[in-house]
Amino acid sequence: MKLNIQYYALMREQAGRSQETLETSAATPADLYGELASRYPFTLSREQLKVAVNSEFSDWSRKLESGDAVVFIPPVAGG
Amino acid sequence: MRFRFTHSAIDTAAARRELEHLGAGGYVSFEGWVRDHNEGQEVTRLEYEAFEELALKEGGRIIADALRRFPVKHALCVHRIGSLGLGDLAVWVGVSSTHRGEAFDACRFIIDEVKHRVPIWKKEHYRSGDSGWVNCERCAVVPHHAQP
């Protein structure tokens, strides 16, 4: 299935892109992060991140569907 | 909207006017400024970046939470995004209420929650030429200097 992934901040720099469409068999955001972490030099572990699917916070075990938009959220620092 | 972003200077006078209420006896505001140092490093400028779609939702939920928890009249938060220099205003929170106590409490609640919950990131640029994403670099599994 195809997923749309957007990257922000440190992860955008480490992925070298702000978004991509990916053909993947990853069933969950957790699986997807594992796949991407083997491709890009991410320094943050999954435990340090949150994840959003279709612009809402999500569980790592949510079942992904084709066309979903996934964003990994590094530790935030507003203010 | 009660939580919003701006890519240029925050108009605090206009923001304050949005809080006016004839039943309010006063208002409290908080301004977050870009300072010239952080954790032993000399900072020269900052870049703020947000996942705006989710940030607007989460920021809106924080304001709604504040209005439920505290008996205040109005509350508003404006966060700036982009490249900021020293002394620039990065975030503004304002709350109007009948009495001052709940305005102080709600204002503190909003800025604390925004810092913890809203997907906004801050990159510091240092005098040394180095730079780093706040809360992301030191907690990284593999420190940058250890990478080949």
C-alpha cells in the first residue's frame, strides 16, 4: 500500500526531505518507523516520539490503510 | 481562532483587543522572547517550525481546556513561526477574567501546556556556528559527535 509521510524538524533534516510517498507493507506506525529507521540516520528512538495519522495523534499499533498520512513527532519545544 | 500561528511579528495590541469584555476586571498576558543563551551556549537566532494542521487542533484543545478549568472570559494564544532574532516575541498568551487570580492561573496553564503538547519545534543557532533542535539533540540515542 501507499502511505504519505511528512517529516519535521530534526527528522526532516535526517531524512533529507519534508515528505514522501512510500510503497510499504508496514501494518502499523511502529512497523513503519522500524522500516524508515533502517533507511535514514534517525537518532531518536520510537519511545521518544509520538505519531500522528491523518493529522490526529495515534497509537503506534493502529492499523494503517492505503493513503494514510503519517507524521512522526519528535520531542516538542514550543514557547 | 483562539490558537493561531503567524509568520510575521505578533500584533499584541490587536490580540489584546480580542480579549476585551465588559465583565472582565483585568487581563494577564505572557510574552515568550528569544534570549541570547541556553544551557551554556550563546544563541544568535532561532527557527520555529510547526506541524500546523495538528498544532492548531491541539492548541485549540488547550484553550478549550483552560476555559473549562478556569472561570475566565477570553483566552488567546498566538505563536510565531519562522526565523526569529534575539529579543523577538515568539509566543503571546492573553487571558481576561472577572478577577486576577484565575487569569494568572489560566495564562500559566496555557503556556505550560503549549510547551508540552503542541507540535512546534525550535532550532537554536549558536555563536560557535553550531546549531541544534531543542529537546531533540541531547536525548538522541546516538550523539551527533559519535557519528562517523
